Amino acid sequence: MKILVIQQKMIGDVLTSSVICDNLKKTQPDHEIHYMANENTLAVIEQNPSIDSIVVFKKDFRSSKYKFYRFLRSIKKEKYDIVIDAYGKLESNLVTLFSGAKTKIGWKKSYSKWIYTKTYNASQQQKNKDLAVNDRLLLIESFVKNEDEIIVKPTIHLTDKELNQAISFLKEHGISQNENFIMIGVLGSSHNKTYPIPYMAKLLDIIASKTQAHLLFNYIPSQFEEAEAIFNHCNHETKSQIKLEAFAPSLRSFLALLSHCDALIGNEGGAVNMAKALNIPTFSIFSPWINKEAWHLFGDDINQAIHLKDVKPELYRELNRKEQKENAIHLYQEFKPELIAEKLSAFLDILYPNKSV
């Protein structure tokens, strides 16, 4: 039996949907599992033993109808028995249609439901799982009969070589494995998902003073000016603990580096989901317009999150989600560091229980 799982969009989405592959391979180890994802998201699913083949959806397919058509023809030649479309947009609708699979599973939408043999409404089952994961698990309910054996948490797989290279990278930047160091998600994936620079700097001052840990910034070279602006807003002591130049050159090297960190603290996003998949403690700050209930996965003492709605619920009484997004920057201004400091400090006490500051 040959199965194609489809999940495009962002890195966090691709990582979350990898649990579909994990559960399919666990229950049907002889089945051949292929996973289709965008080419910029592949790092989080490489080396996953549940995935027999990664089908790369290239950026060119969006700009060239001819290349996209050739890709669709290549999908048809694979002769998949089952397609599970966890994305549910036009591109994946067409891939599902062209596959010719006998069983086609996806989301119930008025314009595309005719393509699929079985459709589901997202979030129709709440139970006690996080919504983003629970939605994915809906798609494979007919394959996984024993709910107690369901894998709900995605895992990132790294090689020994990658892990050792990360240790060498740390040494090159003056950090020993025996020292404390924290990855900081200083920037979100967009402006309206990024905690204000002066506010973030104040939180870094708290982290630095309470932990004396080295602080590594998660950013890419094109974001250096923004990362540097946060650095410049920090006090002198905090600056001395920040390793601004120690950024990973690739996503896989970042994952290996992250796997050695004590925690990841910062803006909610793909990096937080990656840390959780590596079993690294997290403290995430949600954008005012993002649904915390859907995306704060596996929350517990070592995976904490805070949302403006948690501390100022009155701001949300007359705002729908569209208005929340439109007013995200204004809402961020209301999300002052003082509203986060107490919960952040408590998290740091759990992370470093023997620190006396």
C-alpha cells in the first residue's frame, strides 16, 4: 500500500502534520509513506524513519503552470493507493485529484469536497488534545483504532554528525556544553507576530539577570539589523551574555544547536514547535491575533506560553479575529513586559531551580 500525505504552508504546519506519518507507519509498518511539503520546510522532516520518501513542492510550481502540470503528472505516475490532504488548498486539491488514488481524505469544503472520498470538519472533536494536532489526527481515525497508542507529539530526528558539529560550533563561539545557554526567538515570522523590540529587550534583561546564561539569537542574516536593534536596547550586563554573532547557517544546523540549549524563549512560531519536537523547554509569547488554544501544543510546566488575552481579556470583548489581526501592532503595545515578567520568572525558576539570584 502506497500513501501520500500532503502538508504545505509553514514549517510548524509541516512538523505538526508529520504525526500523521508517524501513526501510519506505526500501525501499518509495511506501507510506503510519502510526505509532500514545500522545499523551504524540509529540514524538520529529514531523517524521519516514518517517511519513506519526501515529495518536494518547489517554489517554481507556483510561477509556472507548465512545471506544475509536469509535477501533477509525476504524482499520477506514482500510483498512490491513498492520499491524505492535511493542507486543503487549491494546490493540494489538484494534487489529490491528479493522483488517481482510490481513497482520498481531506477537509470538508463546499468547493472541493467532490474530490475526496472522505472529508472531515476541522476541530469537530476537541477531546483533550491540542487543536492543531487533533485536527490532523481526525484524518487518520480510520487507520488508528487504539486511541491510547496514538502518537500526538512530532519528533525531529538529528544525526550524530549534526549534533557533534553543533558542539564544535558552540566551542568556536566560546561556549562550553557545561555552561547554561538559552535560544531566544527574538523575531516572529512577520511584523505582526513580533513582540516589540524595546519590550523584548526588557525581557532579555530579566532572563540574563536571573540565569547568567549565554543568550543565542535565532535569526537569519537578512534580519541582522532587527536582531542588533534588540541587542542595542539591552543593558550592559545583558549585552555581555548575548552571543549575537553565533547564528546557525542553515535550518538543520539550527536544529542541532537548539537541541543542546537549556530552553527556547521568545516569539511563538515555528522555532517553538521545533524545540518541543526536540524535547527542549519553551516559553512562548503569542501574537495578539494568533489562537493560543490551537497552537500552544503540549503545554505543561516546561512548555509555557502567554497571550495578551490571558492578562487583558477586556481588550478582546469587542474584537473579532480579523480586527485582532488588523490591530495587532496596537495590541502589542498593550502587552507590556511587566505583564509577562512574573510568569517568565517562574518559568526560569523551574528551568534553573538551584539558581539564587
